[in-house]
Amino acid sequence: MSIQVLLDEFKAVASSPKQQLDNFKAQGKKVIGVLPYYAPEELVYAAGLVPMGMWGSNTKNISRAKEYCATFYCTIAQLALEMLLDGTMDQLDGIITPTICDTLRPMSQNYRVSMGDKMPVIFLAHPQNRFAPWGLQFTIDQYTDVKKSLEKIAGKEITNDDINNAIKVYNKSRAVRREFVKLANEHCDVIKPTIRSAVLKAAWFMLKDEYTEKLEALNAELKALPVCDWQGTKVVTSGIICDNPALLAAFEENNIAIAADDVAHESRAFLWDAAEDEADAMMALAKQFAAIDYEVLLYDPKSAENRRGEFVANMVKESGAQGLVLFMQQFCDPEEMEYPYLKKALDDAGIPHIKLGIDQQMRDFGQARTAIQAFADVLELNK
Amino acid sequence: MANYAGPVKLVKKVTPGVLALRKVVDDVHTDARIAKKEGKLVGWSSSKFPCELAAAFDLNVMYPENQAAGIAANRYGELLCQAAEDLGYDNDICGYARISLAYSAGKRAARKYDKETGEFIIDPATGKPLKDAEGNVVIDEATGKPKKDPKTQSPYIELVDLNEINAMPDGIDKERALNAISPIRQMQIPQPDFVLCCNNICNCMTKWYENIARMHNIPLIMLDIPYNNTVEVSDSYVAYIRGQFDLAIQQLEELTGKKFDEKKFEEACANANRTAKAWLKVCDYLQYKPAPYSGFDLFNHMADVVTARARVEAAEAFELLAEDLEQQIKDLESTCPFPENYRVMFEGIPCWPKLPALFKPLKEHGVNVTAVVYAPAFGFVYDGLDEMARAYCKAPNSVCIEQGVAWREGICVDNQVDGVLVHYNRSCKPWSGYMAEMQRRFTADLGIPCAGFDGDQADPRNFNAAQYETRVQGLVEAMEANRQAKEA
């Protein structure tokens, strides 16, 4: 299959999750909406259900959700509620709502209350002190609750083998995405920022084995191409989400490629694999969560050091980027809290960056465009 | 239903219990300053970290949330919030966190002074009008405006950096610079040697304390209490928290070089329980109709529950206040500064920088706050470590909506409120995030009106007095209509 055909397919999936949902339902499948962050999608897959990511929307407006929350909440959470209320998500068979940030805590209640008997809202509280045996056990306890709820929806027991199989499928999907990110850097003339985003975004709306197969095909095509001699500049992107094609187009207009990312919706979601040789598959998932590091949302026991900031600064250097663009999701406390020390690490490493305030209801990108254009000149000087 | 035996007289007095409570908080601050000077460790702790653990090691601990509230109430909130923003912390971040992070970075509010003479430079905009012997306001002939009483005027306030001052050579200039720092106790808290973080009230706390640990390169002891979706606290939560208690004890042993003193710990637990019970007893006097005091007083007494609940002096002071209140009931007295016509629950943290503005329309309409969520929120009563773990799971922002509603409706009924005033607090996402649904439930379950207003616990820029007054007015009208309907 040609690269263009594959890319068009990823693009189609990324831009029409509702169509994907309809397709799954037409096939008689049950679908679970999965909210950010760190929900063990493997369990959904192991139950024979389809997990679909719920990361807001770039085209919806907040209206019905105002009945439940004030304006100063991240639009990802508000738009998820909006789509649950406006009928977009009516076909879902349930949702999983993690509660790792201060917006998701009360929103988990709003989702549950507003859905009533309409669909199960599966609660998930991750531990921050996740490393010791009692931390791992708490993760397992929480995942067991999720598993039981999923079993009820699926009408079948999820066995240890089912989970182990799902872990293998997901590890492969993560590996192939990590490979894609590297290839996208080498072939940034083909994998432009909007395309890169669409390929990675599609993963949230496809069954992972099907996604992996398609992405492996794309990776093979990319590998066959000569590494591009990129004349433009490169950046690392950072933030919770940056999937708005209109905003990413500004990168392309200014010949800025994305060398790597530190984005929750993209690479942060597939950096960490689960062990495939653990006898207890639930323990493998708990250990996988415990291993997640350099995160804005998770406690770092070595917090006196600036590990996350330095990790991201190293990513910029190692990927060959000249700078970093931070997409600051409005009202996202964890991102905002980590910014001063990310800035420090970047400044210490001599890496220029810009911070673009964004939310999913933005429709006018004039200001961001100007900032990106000006930043392109700075990047040129750093080449 | 608790009622006085006869008509109630309004009296203006500061009772021995209130004075004792003030002293307890003063002592906590003084002890920490002395400890620091003596080279002992001083920690900073989140308000609902189990203070019993630190007390078992005789550690001096200060409380940034309480400090930020005090700084905000003293009108330095905006200055420190802006200082944090200049350090890169977004203005969306909780105002307490911003104030605390600016303070942690060495930022201080200081009085402006003449560098030559050392004299403070008075801000002409401050002060009260000067009055003559007859009590009439003295008018300045030159301007036609009232003259200011020089005794009540204060210097300009500016932002300074303690690290820069400390780097100055010893001498009169350094002395003056240090002396100019605002003398309020919240601006004199020693910098931390360790931090104790419990995120039961919010996850913002986790990153806030990590930032402090990073600024000072100091140990952070983390107690994570995940959000709970059920009214019951399951054994799974208890086991997780008990594991963390053990780790925290081990970390405190390493920090102090001391062994965990079980006797001291038990003593601290006994004190904390005694304080919690006395606190709840004081809160329960608001069940009297009219109430023997203004519910706003509880906001002041919270400093004791936060900073000193494991001290026997705090328990004794609250018990003394309870005795004062009992006596007031017998003497048919109330210290509420206005006749109580309506009773409301105040939902949320007060807007500390705007307390007078918050109080004014309530006073005008005879609205007394007779219920605050802080009453159950700090009433940690437990027996043994498992129950202690369960108790610390029950913070306002760590419980499910059913538990939150039950707490509030419980005190609304017990304290006979006519309505609810809801603070949509820009600084507190977990608290404000399900208030709309709670409002609907209060009205549906209790038949009482609710009114919401926008504000902030520490950043005065997020409060609009005109909007607040309109909302209070609306609430009063709804409460009156309700009352008349009931009477009819």
C-alpha cells in the first residue's frame, strides 16, 4: 500500500471518531470510552471490548457541560462531558474515568451523576506512592474493580491469559509507535506535523492489533525511503495535547518539523511497556504504571532534583531539535506547576522555547501563528 | 432544636477561649522561629498531613495553606501571587500555592523605607480619617477632603527578596532591609528543612510540595490519599495508607536520627482527637437559634485546628471556648455583631483578601453564617491507626459527591439554615468542580435556595464585590419568599 493511502486512512480515523464508534457498533462490538490518564486499556481489550480514547474535541462547543462545572476547568474534561450529554457518545457501553488530577476528581462525579443509568461510569483512582508492594497492591485493587465492571459489560470473565495477550498486543502497539516517532523525525518531509498528529491520534480510536498492522506497514514504507535532508528547523512539542490541525499547520507554513514529543496524548502514552513474563498479569500492569516516570501528573520521589525538566531538555538535544514548543493547556495545574522548572532546564541547556496557551475551543490561531513564525527565526539561528 | 431560654442580647467581647486560641497559634509560630534559630529542623506541612506523625518526633511544623490565608487576609495576596507569576507559575494555579511558592523562593512583602535615614515612607492613601476632640472628622482646608490620622497610616509595601538581603554584607543596610520585612507572623516563617505533603485535599499539593523540595533541595515525605468514589473507605485504601504511614515513619527517623516514639505519638493522637471533639463542640453551638456567635469566627479559629491540633493547648483552648459559649447561652448573650434574621451555610474557603467585603452585605441583611463545611472537615475523630487512615481519607476534596452532600445537608439541617451561599473558588478546582450538582441537591432535598458567586481564596483579582452583593441580595429575597410561603 502506498504511503499516501496509509496516511489518508490514519487521517480519516483521527478526524472522525464518531464514525469509528458507529462502525464498531455496526460490527456488534461493545465500546468503552477511556478518559485520560493511564487507564489500563489492556483490560478493556482483554474483555473483548473496544477502548476508545476521550480527549475532548476540536470542533465542539461547551454548552450542556456548563450545568455541571464552572468555566475554569480544562476543556478536555468539559468537552468529554459535553459529548456524553449531547448524544455524541450515546452508543458507548461505558466509560473509565481516572482521577489523577484536580479536574478529574470532581468531574468523575459529574460523569457518574449525569450518566445515571445511561451507561456505567467506571471509577479509577491511581496511587501516587506507587512503587512499594502496598502501592502496587493498591493499583491491582483498583484495576480489579475496573476489571469486574468490564466483565459485567462484556458478559465474560477476563482471564490471566486474556490480559497477557492484551499486554503483548499493547506492547507491540507501543513499540511500533515509538518506532514511528523516530521514523517521523528522519522523514519529516513526508510526516509533517499534521500527519504525525493524525497517525498517533488514530491509535486512540482503533483496536490496537489493527492499528499496529497498519502502522507497521507505514513504518516499512518510511524505512524504505532515504533519510531526508531537512532544510527547515525542528522542535520537540510538549504538553497534554496538540492535535489541532489548524494549529499544527502553522508549523508546516514555517518549515518546522516535530523531531520528538513530550505530549501526554502522544509519546507519554506509549513510553512504558508491561512485562510479558510476569505470572500475574495484573501485577505486570501495576508495575507498568509504577514505572512511569518524568511525568507532570505523577509524584517523583526524587523531587528535589529537576529530573523531568532535564529529561525533556535531553530529548530536545538527542532528537536533533533546535527548540521546544510547549502547548500549555489552559487550566491544567500539573502542566503549569512544572513549567518553571522545565523552563529552567531548557534555559540551562541553552534550548529556546515558546509557551503557547491553548484550549480546545480555540478557533482563531492568529496569535499562535505569529508566535510560531517568530520562533522559527529563533530556531534558524540555533541550527 | 437548640434555642435560648429568652431574648438574646448582642454583646461585644473577646472571650477567654478566643484569647487562648490566639495564643496557641502565636506560640506555634514563635516555637518554629526559635527552633530555627537554635539550628533545629523546621518543616512545612500540608494542612491535612497527619500532624500526629511529626509530633511523635517533636518536630516544629508550619502550614503554608494557613500562612497563605494569613498573607492574603493581610492584603499581601496579590503582591505574592504576582511574584509567583513572575517566577513562571501561571495565574490559574491555586492562590495559596502561588503565595507559598513565592515565599519559598524568598519573596517577601516589605515596608518601603528611605535608604539614607531608614525611616519608613508612608503611603498617603492609607489610614483612617482624623477626628477632633468631639469626634468630628477633620477636613483638610487645602484639599477639602478629610485629613488622615497619622497614627493609623502605614508605609508603602514593596516586594523584596530575602535571598538577596541575606547575601548583603552585615551592617546597618542589611539590618534595615531585614527589619523592613512585614512583621506579621506569616511573613516571618522560617524556610523549610523538610516538607510533609498529604494530597487528600488536592493533587495540586503534590506538585506544589515537589516544587518547594526542589527549591530548597530538601526531603519530601509524601502521603498519597487517592480520591474515593464511595462513602465507605475500603480496606484497600486503609492498607495502602498504612503502608505509607510506615514509610513516612522510616523517613522521619532518617531525617531526625531519632527512633519513632510511640508514647509521644499516642499522646499526639489523644490531643488531636480531643481538639477535634472540642472543635466540633464549638461548631455545634451554631445550632442555637440565634447563634451565639458569627460563623465567620470559625474561619479565624481554623488556624488552631490546622496548625496545632496535636497540641494539648489547642484542645484546652477550644474546650475553654466551648465553656464561654455555654455561659453565653445561659446569660442570653451572642457575640454576633448584628441581629440574626437569616441563617446560611457558607460553602467553600472564604475569600481571605476580601473578608470585610464578604461580611458587609451579610451584616446588612442580617445573614449569619451558621454552617461551614470546615466543621466536619477538620473533625477527625479516630481510634487506632486503621481508623486514623480512614479519617484522613475524609477530606473535603477526597470524598465522593454523596459523602459531600451528606456532610453539608447534615449541618444544614442541624444548624437550621435558610439558604446556601456557594463560593466558586478559582483557586480550588476539586472543591468547586461539583458544586453545581450539589446546589441542585440542596434545593431538592432541603427546599432551600442557593446562590453562587465567583471568588478566590487568596487572589483578590478574582473577586467582584458588585456581583457578590447582587447574589447575596438574590439569596436573601429567595429566603424571604421561602419563609413567607412557609408561614402562609
